[in-house]
Amino acid sequence: MTGLNRAPGLVRSRGLERVPATRRFDPRRHRRVAGLLDLWMATGPEGRLVVPTDPGRPLDARAVAELVRRTGDAADDVRILADDGARHLEVFTEVAGLLGHDVLISPEGADIRHTNAPVATTGGDRADRGTEDSPLHAVPLHRITRQPMDWLVVQPPDLATPLPGWFAVTEGLVRPRQGIVGLPLPDGLALATRADFVTRRATAARLGVTAEGLVTVAVTARAGGFLVGNYSGTQEVHSGGQLAALLGDLPLYGADLRLWLNWPSDPGEQALLVEQAMELAEMTGATVWTPPPGGRAELMDDQRDLRALDPAGSATQWLAHHPPYADGPANLDATPDGLLISRLTRQRIVVSTVGQTRERTVDPEPTGDAPETGEPTGTSAAPGDPAPTAKAPPSDDDRPATTAAIVAPLPRPTLLAEGRRSPAYGPPWLRAGQQVNGQAFDAFIRIQGDPVRAVEEGMPSAELFLVAFLDPRSAETGSDLLRVRIAPGGAIPMAVLRSHVPARFQYLLGTPDTYLLPAARLDRVSLVGTFRAEGYGKLLPTDEASGNRLRIRCDPTPRSVAGLPNDVLRWPGFGTRRAYVLLPMRARRLPRGWLRLHRKQPTPRPNRLLVEVRVPRGRTVDVRATNEALSPLRQVRTRADRLHRAGIDLILGSRSYDRIKVSRVYRAQGGAWQKIPDVVPGPLPSTVGRIQSPVRPGPSGSS
């Protein structure tokens, strides 16, 4: 799935009363949309994306994503102002995944043109067309008919849904939405903010229709109330009465309202939220169902339903908050396994026995000693079945050969909350006091690269953590897996993570049955075995490597610098500081990957240039500080110690070359550095290209 939620086509524009003039795209008069970063791009001679001001430098998805990070806000969506944007759909889909936000592109066969046509507002009114000097709207026009076409919205591939994006994309124009941020749910509404819009949209699309008469509202609990976002980018904590007013269009009186939320861990905030839930029930006349205080509501993908969990992560009953004037029995039953079931519907439960499967109907209100739910699958027989007979274990000759078998999701562990003084986790953004597993449990980890090397030398990763999951189907089809055993305190469930995580893996937030294994706790993780995937959910054992400890190996990747993890300490911490670069007098280009910088002028060396540069905040890696921070992580292999022992102080990644400004250049002369006159300050790559002498070709046949 690419996340392309609209098909290209011509639109009948009410906002554009006439065919827009085919004005060439003019960046000086371009009208910007708040919360949307516009990138002006074109197709180069070889069919690859380029920036019009630098047509000789083709861009891939990572380069486009890095350009967005350097020039825009991390919360913005991106619009690509390029003709035939859909021709590069794979590139922009990858960009959307890297950024975790939507990317708007033009359809194939469309040219980007400017118009000063009015934009229809949400209420149907039109803004003034403006003067000839007013900013112009960017519109995709069909190359032949010159009619406006709709923009295409490319969603992150892992979070793609058919639900709409943050902006209204109609009539060939992009316009901001107005009012409260709400996404449709089956018989309900998901309230979101700008920060969690993409992840909330992805989970909202996975919820199915459940019990009759049940209204579901997804909302974030914050400061003893309900967090509500606005399309202007602001957010506010609402009381139960204020939330009831926002939900006035939903049929809530006399109905059942299920709140899809996670309770705060603070007891004071929990008490306030109980009061707000009661106020919501009184104002709406609905029975409000919530997980118990300290618990949360979890989405079960296999049933497309919500389940209530207690603070330890175990299934529990939903808690009902009745309006004070309610009478009669509730319309729903809260089952011990965390579900809400309609009393008017008889539930059909499948009971599986050895060699046969039968269905029976269970009364929703059992009497006597009858169980409320069916027997566990594969463990009990229905009444009247013959008693099972014991069988002798098969001999070695009778045992079947090892084959791939369907593996069900592993059981989840109970949870406990750690104190503020608990042992460190490793990633600097991961604050203390997380919820961790209170008992040992097994999980799966996807293997990247060679399985043998991953076991012997460590799992390749640029992060100071690994991601484990209970369901093998969570991995991509064809991925090799490790099964690991995690001792108490070694895993943090992503669904209840209490930290602001970097944008590069925010898509994991709120995902059920996914656990973060921090680097400082990897000594609590041992290897049980390795498996090869054989189809969806099928695993084939390939090696016996039980008992080995799991490690992380930070190899150089396009996302990392010099074999260091992404979480490094940066320099300078604030402002712009001076640094120095030693370069040969003759060279073709700056080195790929990274460049060594010095805080002070090094000793003069012959045949070398000393380039004095100005470094903006956080653009280089502080090797010494990073090595000190990583040295306690015994289960992580990096190149920080090797670089530090080699005397390297600062590292500048190649993706930051353009952000570094050259102020002066020196050459070694008479045992001292002498300033080279008439050097025009500018970006590091272009300035170095002017001051270095070209490499002279050697004799014929030599390199």
C-alpha cells in the first residue's frame, strides 16, 4: 500500500470560475499554506528529481527527506511543486515514510501553474480574488485540456489509510481545514492533535463495527481532562462538559459511549479524570465506558475491536460511568476478557477439540456454574465427548521431520512501573520511570542482514534499542526472526511509552504487542533460537543458539555517521562556533560520508589548506562526549572508542556540508599558517572547489 488516497482526475471547480491563466510557476509570488512546506522541484535530464537551482545534483528519497528537515518544521506536511509528480510515486512514498507525514504531489500529465482564483471556504463563502500583485495559488493543470486536477495525497506506507489528510484537497487547491481535528470512526469519532494526527488516523482506520448501539470516541487524556486539537495547530484540555458539547452531533442520549484512551499514571490526574467521565455521562445522558484507572484501551487487529487492559497489561472489564438519572439494566455486558458485548446478541463461540471443531451458542447471561465464555481452544471437549486417552510419546523414528508451522502470537507479560531512580535505559530521550515487563517472556526480533553475523557480532542498527513483537506476522513476509527471552525489566511496551520519541519511529507509538528493548538492558535478553519465515506467520527453526546474549552492532549506514548511532552528542550546544578543517591542496571533492573538524588550529603541515568555518548549533558529532556516553553500554559495539583513540574530536556528516560556511582559508608557509587573501566566504563545498587545485593527470597508464 502506497498511501495514495485519491485517484487523479479532472475536477469541476467551483472555486475556479474559469480556466486559470497558464502562468509559469513564480516562487516570488507563490502563496504559502500554513503548516505545509512547499518544495520546488523538477525532473532532470536522466529522469531523476532535482532542485531547479542545482540541476546537476539528482535527489533520492533520503536526500529529499533531509532537505525537508533542514528547511521546514518537523510537524509540517510537504507539497512537491513539480510537474508529473506521480511519476516519482515510489520516491515520494519513501519520503512520506521517512518523515512520518503526508506528501502532496501532482498527478501524472499535470503541469504546476499559478492562479489568483478565490478559494472556497468551509462555509461555502469565497475569499476575494485579490489584486494582480497578490500571492498566487499553485494548481495542477492537465497538460492538454488545461483543466485543474486534484492534488494526490501520499501517506506514510506503514500508516496508510483511506481517511483524509490534514488539509482539504479539492477543486485543484489545497486549503486549511477549520475547527476541531476529528477523524471518522465506525459509529464514532477520533479526536486528534497535530502531533498524533498520522498515528491516530492509522489506528482509527483499523477499528471495525462492534456492538449495536455502541458509540466510540478516541481521545487523549491529559492533565485530568481530554486533549482536543484544532486545525489551526493549537490544542486545549477540555472538561467532560466541554467534550459533551463537542460531541453534540453524535446520538449519545441513552446510548453507550466507549472512550478509547490511556489513563494517566498519576493518581491525582486519575481522580480528576473519573470526575470528568462522570460529568460527560451526566451531560450526554450516555453510559460512559472506560478502562479502569491506570489502564488503557487496546486495539485487537484480529477482531478489529477494543479490549480493556489493567495497569499491569492484563485483560480486564470495562468500567461503566452511569448518568445519575439512568434506570434499568445496561445495554452492554463487560466480559472478563476485556470486551463489550451487546445483551441483545447471542455470542457464537468456537470450541476446538482434537480432530474436530464444533460450534455452540452461549447465552449472554449464564446461570448456575456455567462459564461466561467458551472453553479455551484446543484444551477442553464439549459435554458428551469421550474422555481423552493418554498417548505414549513418539520415538525418534516416529517423530516427523522439522517443518514450518504456523506460530500464534506469544503471551504478553504483566507490567510494573519503575521508580525514578531505576537503572538507565540507554537512549538519552528515554526518561526514567517507564513501565516494564514484570516477568520473563518470549518475543520475536526481525533479523536484518546475515543471521549468523547478527548472532555472533550483534544486530545491525543505528539506534540504541531493538524492537521486539509478540506476533511473528508483524514482520515483513520473508524476514528471518530471532526468538529471545527477556528477563524482568528488559522491555518497555510501546503502547504505554512515557517519552517524547524522535519522529523517525513515532509510527511505533501505540502499537499493541510491540516492545522496545533499550541498549542498557540488553544484558537481560538472551537468544532462544533463530527462525526463517516460510509464508505468513509460519516459522522454520534454522539454528540452535540458545543462551547467547543479544548485542547491537552500529555499522555505517546512510542514516548514521561514521558507524555511530543516531543518538550522539552534538556540538556546538548553542549558537554558531568556529572550527577548522585540514584539506589537501589538490583534491577533486570533499570526502564522502564525513569530515574531521578541529576546535583549535592544528600544527601547520606542508601541502595542506586550513579552512576556518562557522558551525551552526548541533551540526557536528562530539566524539569525546559521545564515547563517554556510550562506554557504559557494554552490549553495544560502535566506532566511538576507536575514533576517540585516533584523536578525532569532531565529525561533520556529509549531509551537513552545505550548512557550513567558510570564513577564512590559510596555507602553511614558513612554519606558520598564512591567510590566503581574496577568498570569498560561502558554503563549504563550493568554496573548497574554488580554492583547491585540480589533480593533475598522471602519465598514460597510471592512476
